[in-house]
Amino acid sequence: MDSDTTIEDLKAHIKKFNADRDWDQFHNAKDLAIAISTEAAEVLEHFIYKSNDEVEAIFKGNKKVEIEDEVADVFWAVLMLCEKYDIDLSDSLRKKMGKTAKKYPIEKAKGSNKKYNEL
């Protein structure tokens, strides 16, 4: 469960899992970045050419498990990259959110979807 597990726990679990199988040899930065992109594309595959209603129905049906698997693959690759290259994911996310908050302050961002409505 998300509320019971830390990112550190997950990184340690993945590190041991990969070490037990001698898979670390295949996990360099380039290949992990490719894996993240490839697995993210597999998430997208479930949504191509679907309406919003069809997408919502996916999450109420049997296909949700397939999407969960693909999302887990993305997360796994992200965690491997972070573990191997000593990236503190929580700290990185907080820093990025701070940068994004400065770039898109609430008063400028909230309710600013006019340009999409004009298309």
C-alpha cells in the first residue's frame, strides 16, 4: 500500500530483486531512460483513438490491470534509475514543484484554459 511503503523501501526491494538475478549489468542510465520511455508508451497504447468516455470505462473494466502493470513498469524503471544514480526522488520532486510553482503561479495558471477553448 502506498501509505505503508517508502520510496527508500521500494528502491531497496528493486535493488535486491535485480541483484538476485544479476540484472544490474543491464541497467545503465541510457537503457533505463529508454525503458522509462518505452514503458510509458505502453501505457499510452491503451488510450490511443479512445474517447474520454471509453477511457473512463477502461478503469472500470478488466483492462485496468493491464494499465496497472504498465504503470508499475514505468515506476520500476524510474526507481532503478534513482537507486543506481543516487537520485532522491522525493527531494527532486519537491524541487521541481517549487520551480513549476514559480513558473506557473496560481493567479496566472488557474482557469487559464481559454486558448484550448478557442481551437
